[in-house]
Amino acid sequence: MSLKRVLVGIIRSQEGTSDRAKDPKMKTRYYNLSKDKAWEEVSSTLKKIPGYKVLHEVQSVGEITLEKRTTFGRTVDITVSVLSVSPVKSAVDIYSASRGSLGDLGANYRFIIHLFASLDKKLVKYKISG
């Protein structure tokens, strides 16, 4: 992780992925799966990642809410969105925000990278590069 991420993290306490992200690691992930299949895979994968607690799932909307406790005792809320792009293509975005007023020193960025790494490993054969 770069020094820039840490410096930005002094004042920022949230991070999210999008199609327009400058950092390639923070771009939306696309998979050759229907939304329902992607939902099943993403949901089951997230439940198996140690340190993250699934709080809420709404399959009709495509949102999974997770909670993570940091080593310093802060609580981080993470929302994973599974969206249908076409009948056979889905997108996954992640938004992570720390509770409290201080910055996160890049922790939300690291959490998103970790979650995407786990999802990419599980869904490698369906991932659309780019």
C-alpha cells in the first residue's frame, strides 16, 4: 500500500469501488454469472472469511452488509453489492466505512482489497478481465 493511501486515510474514513476508480484494484469486478448464481457464490464466500461478520442480506436488492472489528477496536461497516448487468453477467462493488470521526489510515482500502482477493480466488473461472 502506498504512502498516499495512508495520508489520504488520515482524513478519510470510507472507501468504495466503482467503474471510474483510478486505482485498478478498486474497480468494479465483473463475472460471467447470472445475478442469482453470483449472489450464491459471493454470499457463501463472504461467510467463510474469518474476521468478518455477515449482519444482513437482501437478495432481492443484491446487498450484503458485513461488520469488521479492527485491531484498535474500531468497527467497520462494509456493504457488498451484487448487480445484474445482463442475464449472464454480474457486477460486484464494495463500500467500506469506519465508524467514528477520525480517518482509517487506509484500513478500508485494505479490507476491500482483501475481500476482492477472496472473491476473485473463488470466482476466477468466471471473472471478466479488464
